[in-house]
Amino acid sequence: SRTREGGGGALDRFLASALGSPDGSGMQLNGVGAGISSTSKVAIVERSEREGCDVDYYFAQVDMRSGVVDWSGSCGNLAAAVGVFARMERLLPDQAETVRVYQANLGYRMDVTLSPADAPFDTSVPGVPGRGQKIEVKMLRPSAGDKALLPTGRPTDLIHLPSGRQIEATLLCGANPTVLVRSRDVWGADTPPVSPPGFPATQEHPSAWRVDHGLLAVVDHLRREGAQRMGIQVAAALRVAFIAPPGAYQASDGSFVEAQDVDLTASISTPGRIHHAFTGTGAVNIAAAACIPGTLVHSILAAGGQPPAG
């Protein structure tokens, strides 16, 4: 199938059209993409021929405006939907609760464990309204292709801001390639971002609810800097995560989270904006960095008296 070749041609055009791209407005008015990168995505699922796997999962990110389809990464949140789809389409052995998923874009295994059909709808995700049945996603030794978790071999590297000033960054090729930087090194406390009423940005993090072209230019610059040092292409899968010490904030569902309830705060980029939530693959990378002495994440946790056991 074309999916085994990583997409392209007619398949790309079909997927982009279904989501409503290309669309110069970016709103995807003639499709189901909904006009934001978080939903301008496609998961292609088929029965796996690989030993120890039930299904293969191919991920496509569709650019809203251009319709370009990027096959370079994965989506951790969609992995939960892959498990549900596999059950609905009877791609599993009878009575199986754990779906053994092969992430075909990047080449690693995931285990998606579903609740029984009669399980209560009592599980919630912070920042997401409503409740549902519990779904557990385990990424088993995730990697971005053949790259090491620390592709430069160092827990921190120096990269440049557009101004030329150097800052520290932790470069990771885990579940998706990610550039981790301190928020204060990029934005500074004297330039608090602006956000609409009801969803205030913190002093440390850019607002997820605006599309600021100056902000996006900084993000794209950091992506290029990180990609060059990691030896990878600049693609949609490459994200920039901004991390900071614990601080109170308001989640995207309107709920408030107190500083004492978190070990650090973070926001992450997504194509065309700062993500309104946080990516599953980005969370995996932060968790991995927390276990490696010398990374920016580990340093923040250690400064707060919460270094992980490893």
C-alpha cells in the first residue's frame, strides 16, 4: 500500500482534500480539519504483519493552508484513538484489552490498553472538559527514527535566538524531536504575552490563544537551530517546548491549577501556533529529560527539591 511508502502523490491529495486543504484562510471550510493543527491530522490503521503487533499506525499532519502532508512524526494523543478504532473494526483477537500498535512513521511500539465496554465513564484529562473511559498509552522505547534520545550526546547545547544571543537548550529525539528551552531565556519577565479574557498567559509562557507572527518567527528559528544540531530535517513533527518552575495557571477548560500541585510548567509549539494543551509525545520527552542529569528539565526539578529517582 502507499502507506508503507510513507505517503505521497494521490494519497496526500486525498487526505488534504478530506480535511479541507489547501485553504488560503487556513480554516478548512470545505472539509473536516476544523482549521487548527491539533485536528488537521489523519491516522491510517491496518492489520499488522509484524510479529508481536496487532496493527500498524501511520500518522499524517496536514498543513491547513498549503495542503502539504507531513509523514515525519507521530501523535501520542491519536494513539488512544487508534486503539479504539482497532477494537471497533475487529482488528484484534477476541477479548483483547491491550492493542499492540506499531508506530510506522518512526518505528517504535506502543501498547494501548482499553477499558472493558461496560467500564464507567469516570476518567478525565486535565484541561479537557468531560469524562470518558480510561485508555492507557505506553510508548515502548520511543525514538525519532535512528536517532539517539540525546542526538548530540549532551544534556544541554547552546543555540541562538534571532537576536544572536545564545541560550541553553536540551535537544531530544524521543517520541517526536523536540527543542526544550527555558521560557525566561526566550521571553523574559518584562515581556508578558497577551491573551484573551478568561485564558490568561502566565509571565513564563506564551499564550496558546493567539497567532502572533513575531512569536512564531522565534519558534521557527529555534526549530531550525535545533534541527541543524540534531542532524534532522525541519518538519512539522519538530516542536519547541518552553519550560519553567512551578506556577499557578488556568487550564484550557477554565480550571485553575495551583503552583504547589505541579513540579514544573510547560507549553509547546504546534504548527502555526502555541499548543492550547500539551502534546502526548512532548510529555514523554519531558519525562525522559527529567531522568537525565544535566538536562534543563532535571535542573528545574532539582532546584525545586524534586529530582526524579531516575
